[in-house]
Amino acid sequence: MATSTELQFPGSGDLISQIRFESDEGKIWLNEQRMLMIHASVMGQLRKELIDTLGVQRAKGFLMRFGYHSGWKDAELVKKVRPDLSRQEAFYVGPQLHGIKGMVKVKPVELDFDVDSGKFHGIFDWIDSYESEVHIKEFGVSEEPICWTLIGYASGYTTYYMGQKIIFKELQCSGMGASHCRIEGRRAEEWDDHAELERYLLPDPIAEELFALRHELSELRENFGSSEHEEDLLLNSVGRSGAFRNVCNLIRRASTSRVTVLLQGETGVGKEVVARGLHESSNRSDKPFVAVNCACIPPELIEAELFGVEKGAYTGATQSREGKFERANHGTIFLDEVVELSPRAQAALLRVLQESEFERVGDTRTRRIDVRVVAAANEDLESAVKEGKFRADLFYRLNVYPVHIPPLRDRTEDIPLLINHFLGKYHNLYNKRTLGVSDMALSALMSYKWPGNIRELENMIERGVILTDNNHTIDMDSFFPSLSEPSHPLNVINMRGELNRAPATETATNPPAETPAQLLKEGFSLEQLEHQLIREAMEQSGGNISAAARLLGMTRPQLAYRLKKIEE
Ligand SMILES: [Zn+2]
């Protein structure tokens, strides 16, 4: 067992270097977490309000959990900043951060623990607790220990660190008139009154109950398609931005008639989701919705696929079968990548649109059909007409009601909504619950350009959920495990030089990121990397040198000099 004479914190430079002031941006960072600087006295006022409105016991529980979450978040940092130090020095991250944050000065008295066997015993002295100070100011000397946020922090931090419930108690407290506080931490079950202590620390059972109810409610709403849900979920798609609402209005208007709709937009913007929404809000919603991606079917088969085939029409057609149009009869057919249709299929589609009739391949019988057509194309359809690859008459027929779906980068205000939507989806799918996205990762996702649009965002969230343990925050490493894509935001933010990242370590939470050694092996040149970064920063800032310099953590003259060198 270590005694007080040999217990000493290592230097705190590694922790302090995690703190970054982005004063121009109105942000303070601790590694990837956005932090706040608040007045201790204001915390005191909040405490008073809580006690006055909730009563002492509830306020105590609230503040303990507040501290608990903060300790938990800080413990996530340990493996990032002290992967190579001894277990004891790594553990000191928590107590040292307590001091760095100005909450209390911590002195270790006894510390004896073993992560593998789960053994833990620790005694610390707390000198000048901010919490005692503000409590005494509002309420005078107390009859019981009152450093609730601090004790919650110690418990939350150590519980995360040890991977099992550790509870700290104050043996004495300066809030009761002692010269300083002294705390002791043990495994929860080693405290006689652990049930009572844990009740304070565990999430409020009422909150859990509310959460479960809310979950139930949202499932009910999804099943019944309640209109209250419309705020966030329009026609099956998520969005609140003006650009997106505009699309929804157009679709809603189209849904009341049989008009042919042409959806235009980049790959991944969610055209099929919108088409399905159109179908479901139309009076055909109880009839089939059939989606066909024309690019996935070989041109020589597409006519048979869409319009069916009659026995003996060609070698191998041993049986008559109906096509997608017949299957969609009275409903809606969605033709994605319509530009890929063969000339014969284009002619047949035009006939369906004009006369509502068609023939199966190899058949002479004309069949009548009632199908609403929703076609989709990238922005390339008009140029395909100009190049003679797509029939002009068919284009005009499809283009009677064009709807442009904006790319994700033009509706960034929907990104947080979409993230929540996909988190919900993949939490359910993988039966997990992460703590969501780290503040830093969110700001990276917000500034990313999303060439793959919503589909890319969805894939990224799925990846983040898979790679992150329950009750952990999804950080940037989980979203962007490969550093080899120069365009992804991690590179940009990482190389700003402002975020001091520890060398990647292999843990269950974080997959091994590409190490510098790997980058070198791949023949990565520092010069190339620098040029790439500068170009990216210039692009992101629209050619504004000062703004690009800020992104890169350089002064304007420094960047101007480097730009000149690149040009030479
Ligand atoms: Zn105290």
C-alpha cells in the first residue's frame, strides 16, 4: 500500500495542453469536449435554487449525478492522454483535473488498487473545496458533508476507470467546519449503506421511467403516423430546414394528384425515401410501392424486368412473368437512375405515360395499367437529352413536376436532427445506447462537405455506434477510423495543431487508427500533407487567407508565405 510520503502527482502539463481556448469562436475545449467557464458563485446560486425548489435530498442527488457525469467524461480522457504511464499516474488524471478546473486541491493519502482484480481503496484530502465555500456562503456551516458534485465526480471517475461501481464518501468536510475535507473510496458493496449511496448516484428512476415512456410513445407514433411527429419527420425524412420543408411542400401538393414526378438531386440525398413518402401520403398508400434502380439491371434485361415477359419470347424465357409495372398496378413505381433506361425501355415507358398501356416482351396482347410514376435522376438528365442518349419527348413527359432535393451541405441545420434520428435507429438495431456524439465530432460533422450526402452520414453514424461501447461518447476516431482519406474532417481539425491528440492506442472502444509509422510506410510525404491541408483550408474558407490561417492555427503572414512557396 502506498503511503502519503510517496504519493505524488506527475506533472499536469499533459492535461493542461488538452485545454484549448478558441476565443474567436466562443469555445473552450478539453480534448474533444466543449467546456464552460462558470462563476463558482453562480454555481452557488444554482445550488440554492435547487435546494429551495427540490429540497435537500433531491438537490443532493441532482448535484451528485451532475458531478458523476463530469467524472465519467473526464475518465474517458485517461487512455488518450496517459496511455504509457503507470496505472497510478494514469489514475491521477481525475484528481489532477479537479485541481486544474479550480474545484479543489487534491492530495492523495492512500491509494491501493488493481484494475484486473477489481480491488480498490483510496483516501484523499481535499483542500479549499469550492463547494464548501459556496455552501457556507449561502447556508452557513452544515451538519453533514456537502461536497456533493465533488464526491459525485470522484465516484463517477473511479467507476469508469475501474470498470465497476466505486463509491466515495466524505469522512470529514470543511463545510462542517473541518480544516479540510477527507474522502474515502471503496467498492460499492464494501459500504454498509451502499444501497442508499447508490440511489443518489444512479440515474433518477423517474427519468428512466420517463425515457422508457417516451420511447414507447415514439414507437406508437411511428406506427400510427401521428401528425405531432411531423415537426421532425416529414414524409419519412428528417428535416426542419427551409430547403427541406420546401421539398416536402412540393411533394405534399403532388401527392393529391396522379402527376408524374421527377426527383432530382445528388447521389445519397434520399430520393427513394422521398418517393416512398409521396406514395404514402397519396390515396394510393394501401397499394404497392415498387422501387427499381435502373442502373442495377443490365440494359438488355431492363425491358423484360419492367414490363414482364411472355413465355418463349427469348431463349430462357420458359415461363411468362409479370414485370415491375404490373406489380405496381394501382400503386406507385419509383424508377431510380432513369437515365440508364435502354432506348426500347424508354419508348415503352413513354407509351405507359401517354396511353397507360404496354405489352410484355414477346407478347402481342396490350395491357392497360394505372401506375403513378416517380422517376429520379442526378443532375445529368438534361445533358443526356442534349447528347441524344435520352429521348427528349420522354424527358418533357417526366419533367412536368420536377422536385430538386438539396444536398446535405445545403441544409446543415438538419444534421443534428439526422444524427439523432440515425442514432435512434442504430441503437435499436444493435441494442446499444451510446452517449451520442462528442462536441468536437459534432462540429466536424457540421463542417464536413458530405459528398455522399445523407447516406454517407447514416453510414458514419452506424459505424460510430458499432465502434463505441455502451454509455460511451462517440468520438472522432470512431467516425473516421481511417486517416488515409485526405478529405475527411479529422485531418483538418487534427492538423490545425490546436488539438493535442495522444498517440492512438488499441482499445476496445477505439479501433487502431493509422499510426504515423503506417503513413510513412505508405510513402506519405510531409510536404504533400502540408500542401493538402493548406489547399483544404483555403477551400473551406472560400479563398480567404486570414480565415484559412485561423483554421490552420497559423498567422496570416505565415500562411501567405507558405502559399507563395507552393506556387513557386
Ligand atoms: Zn467537503
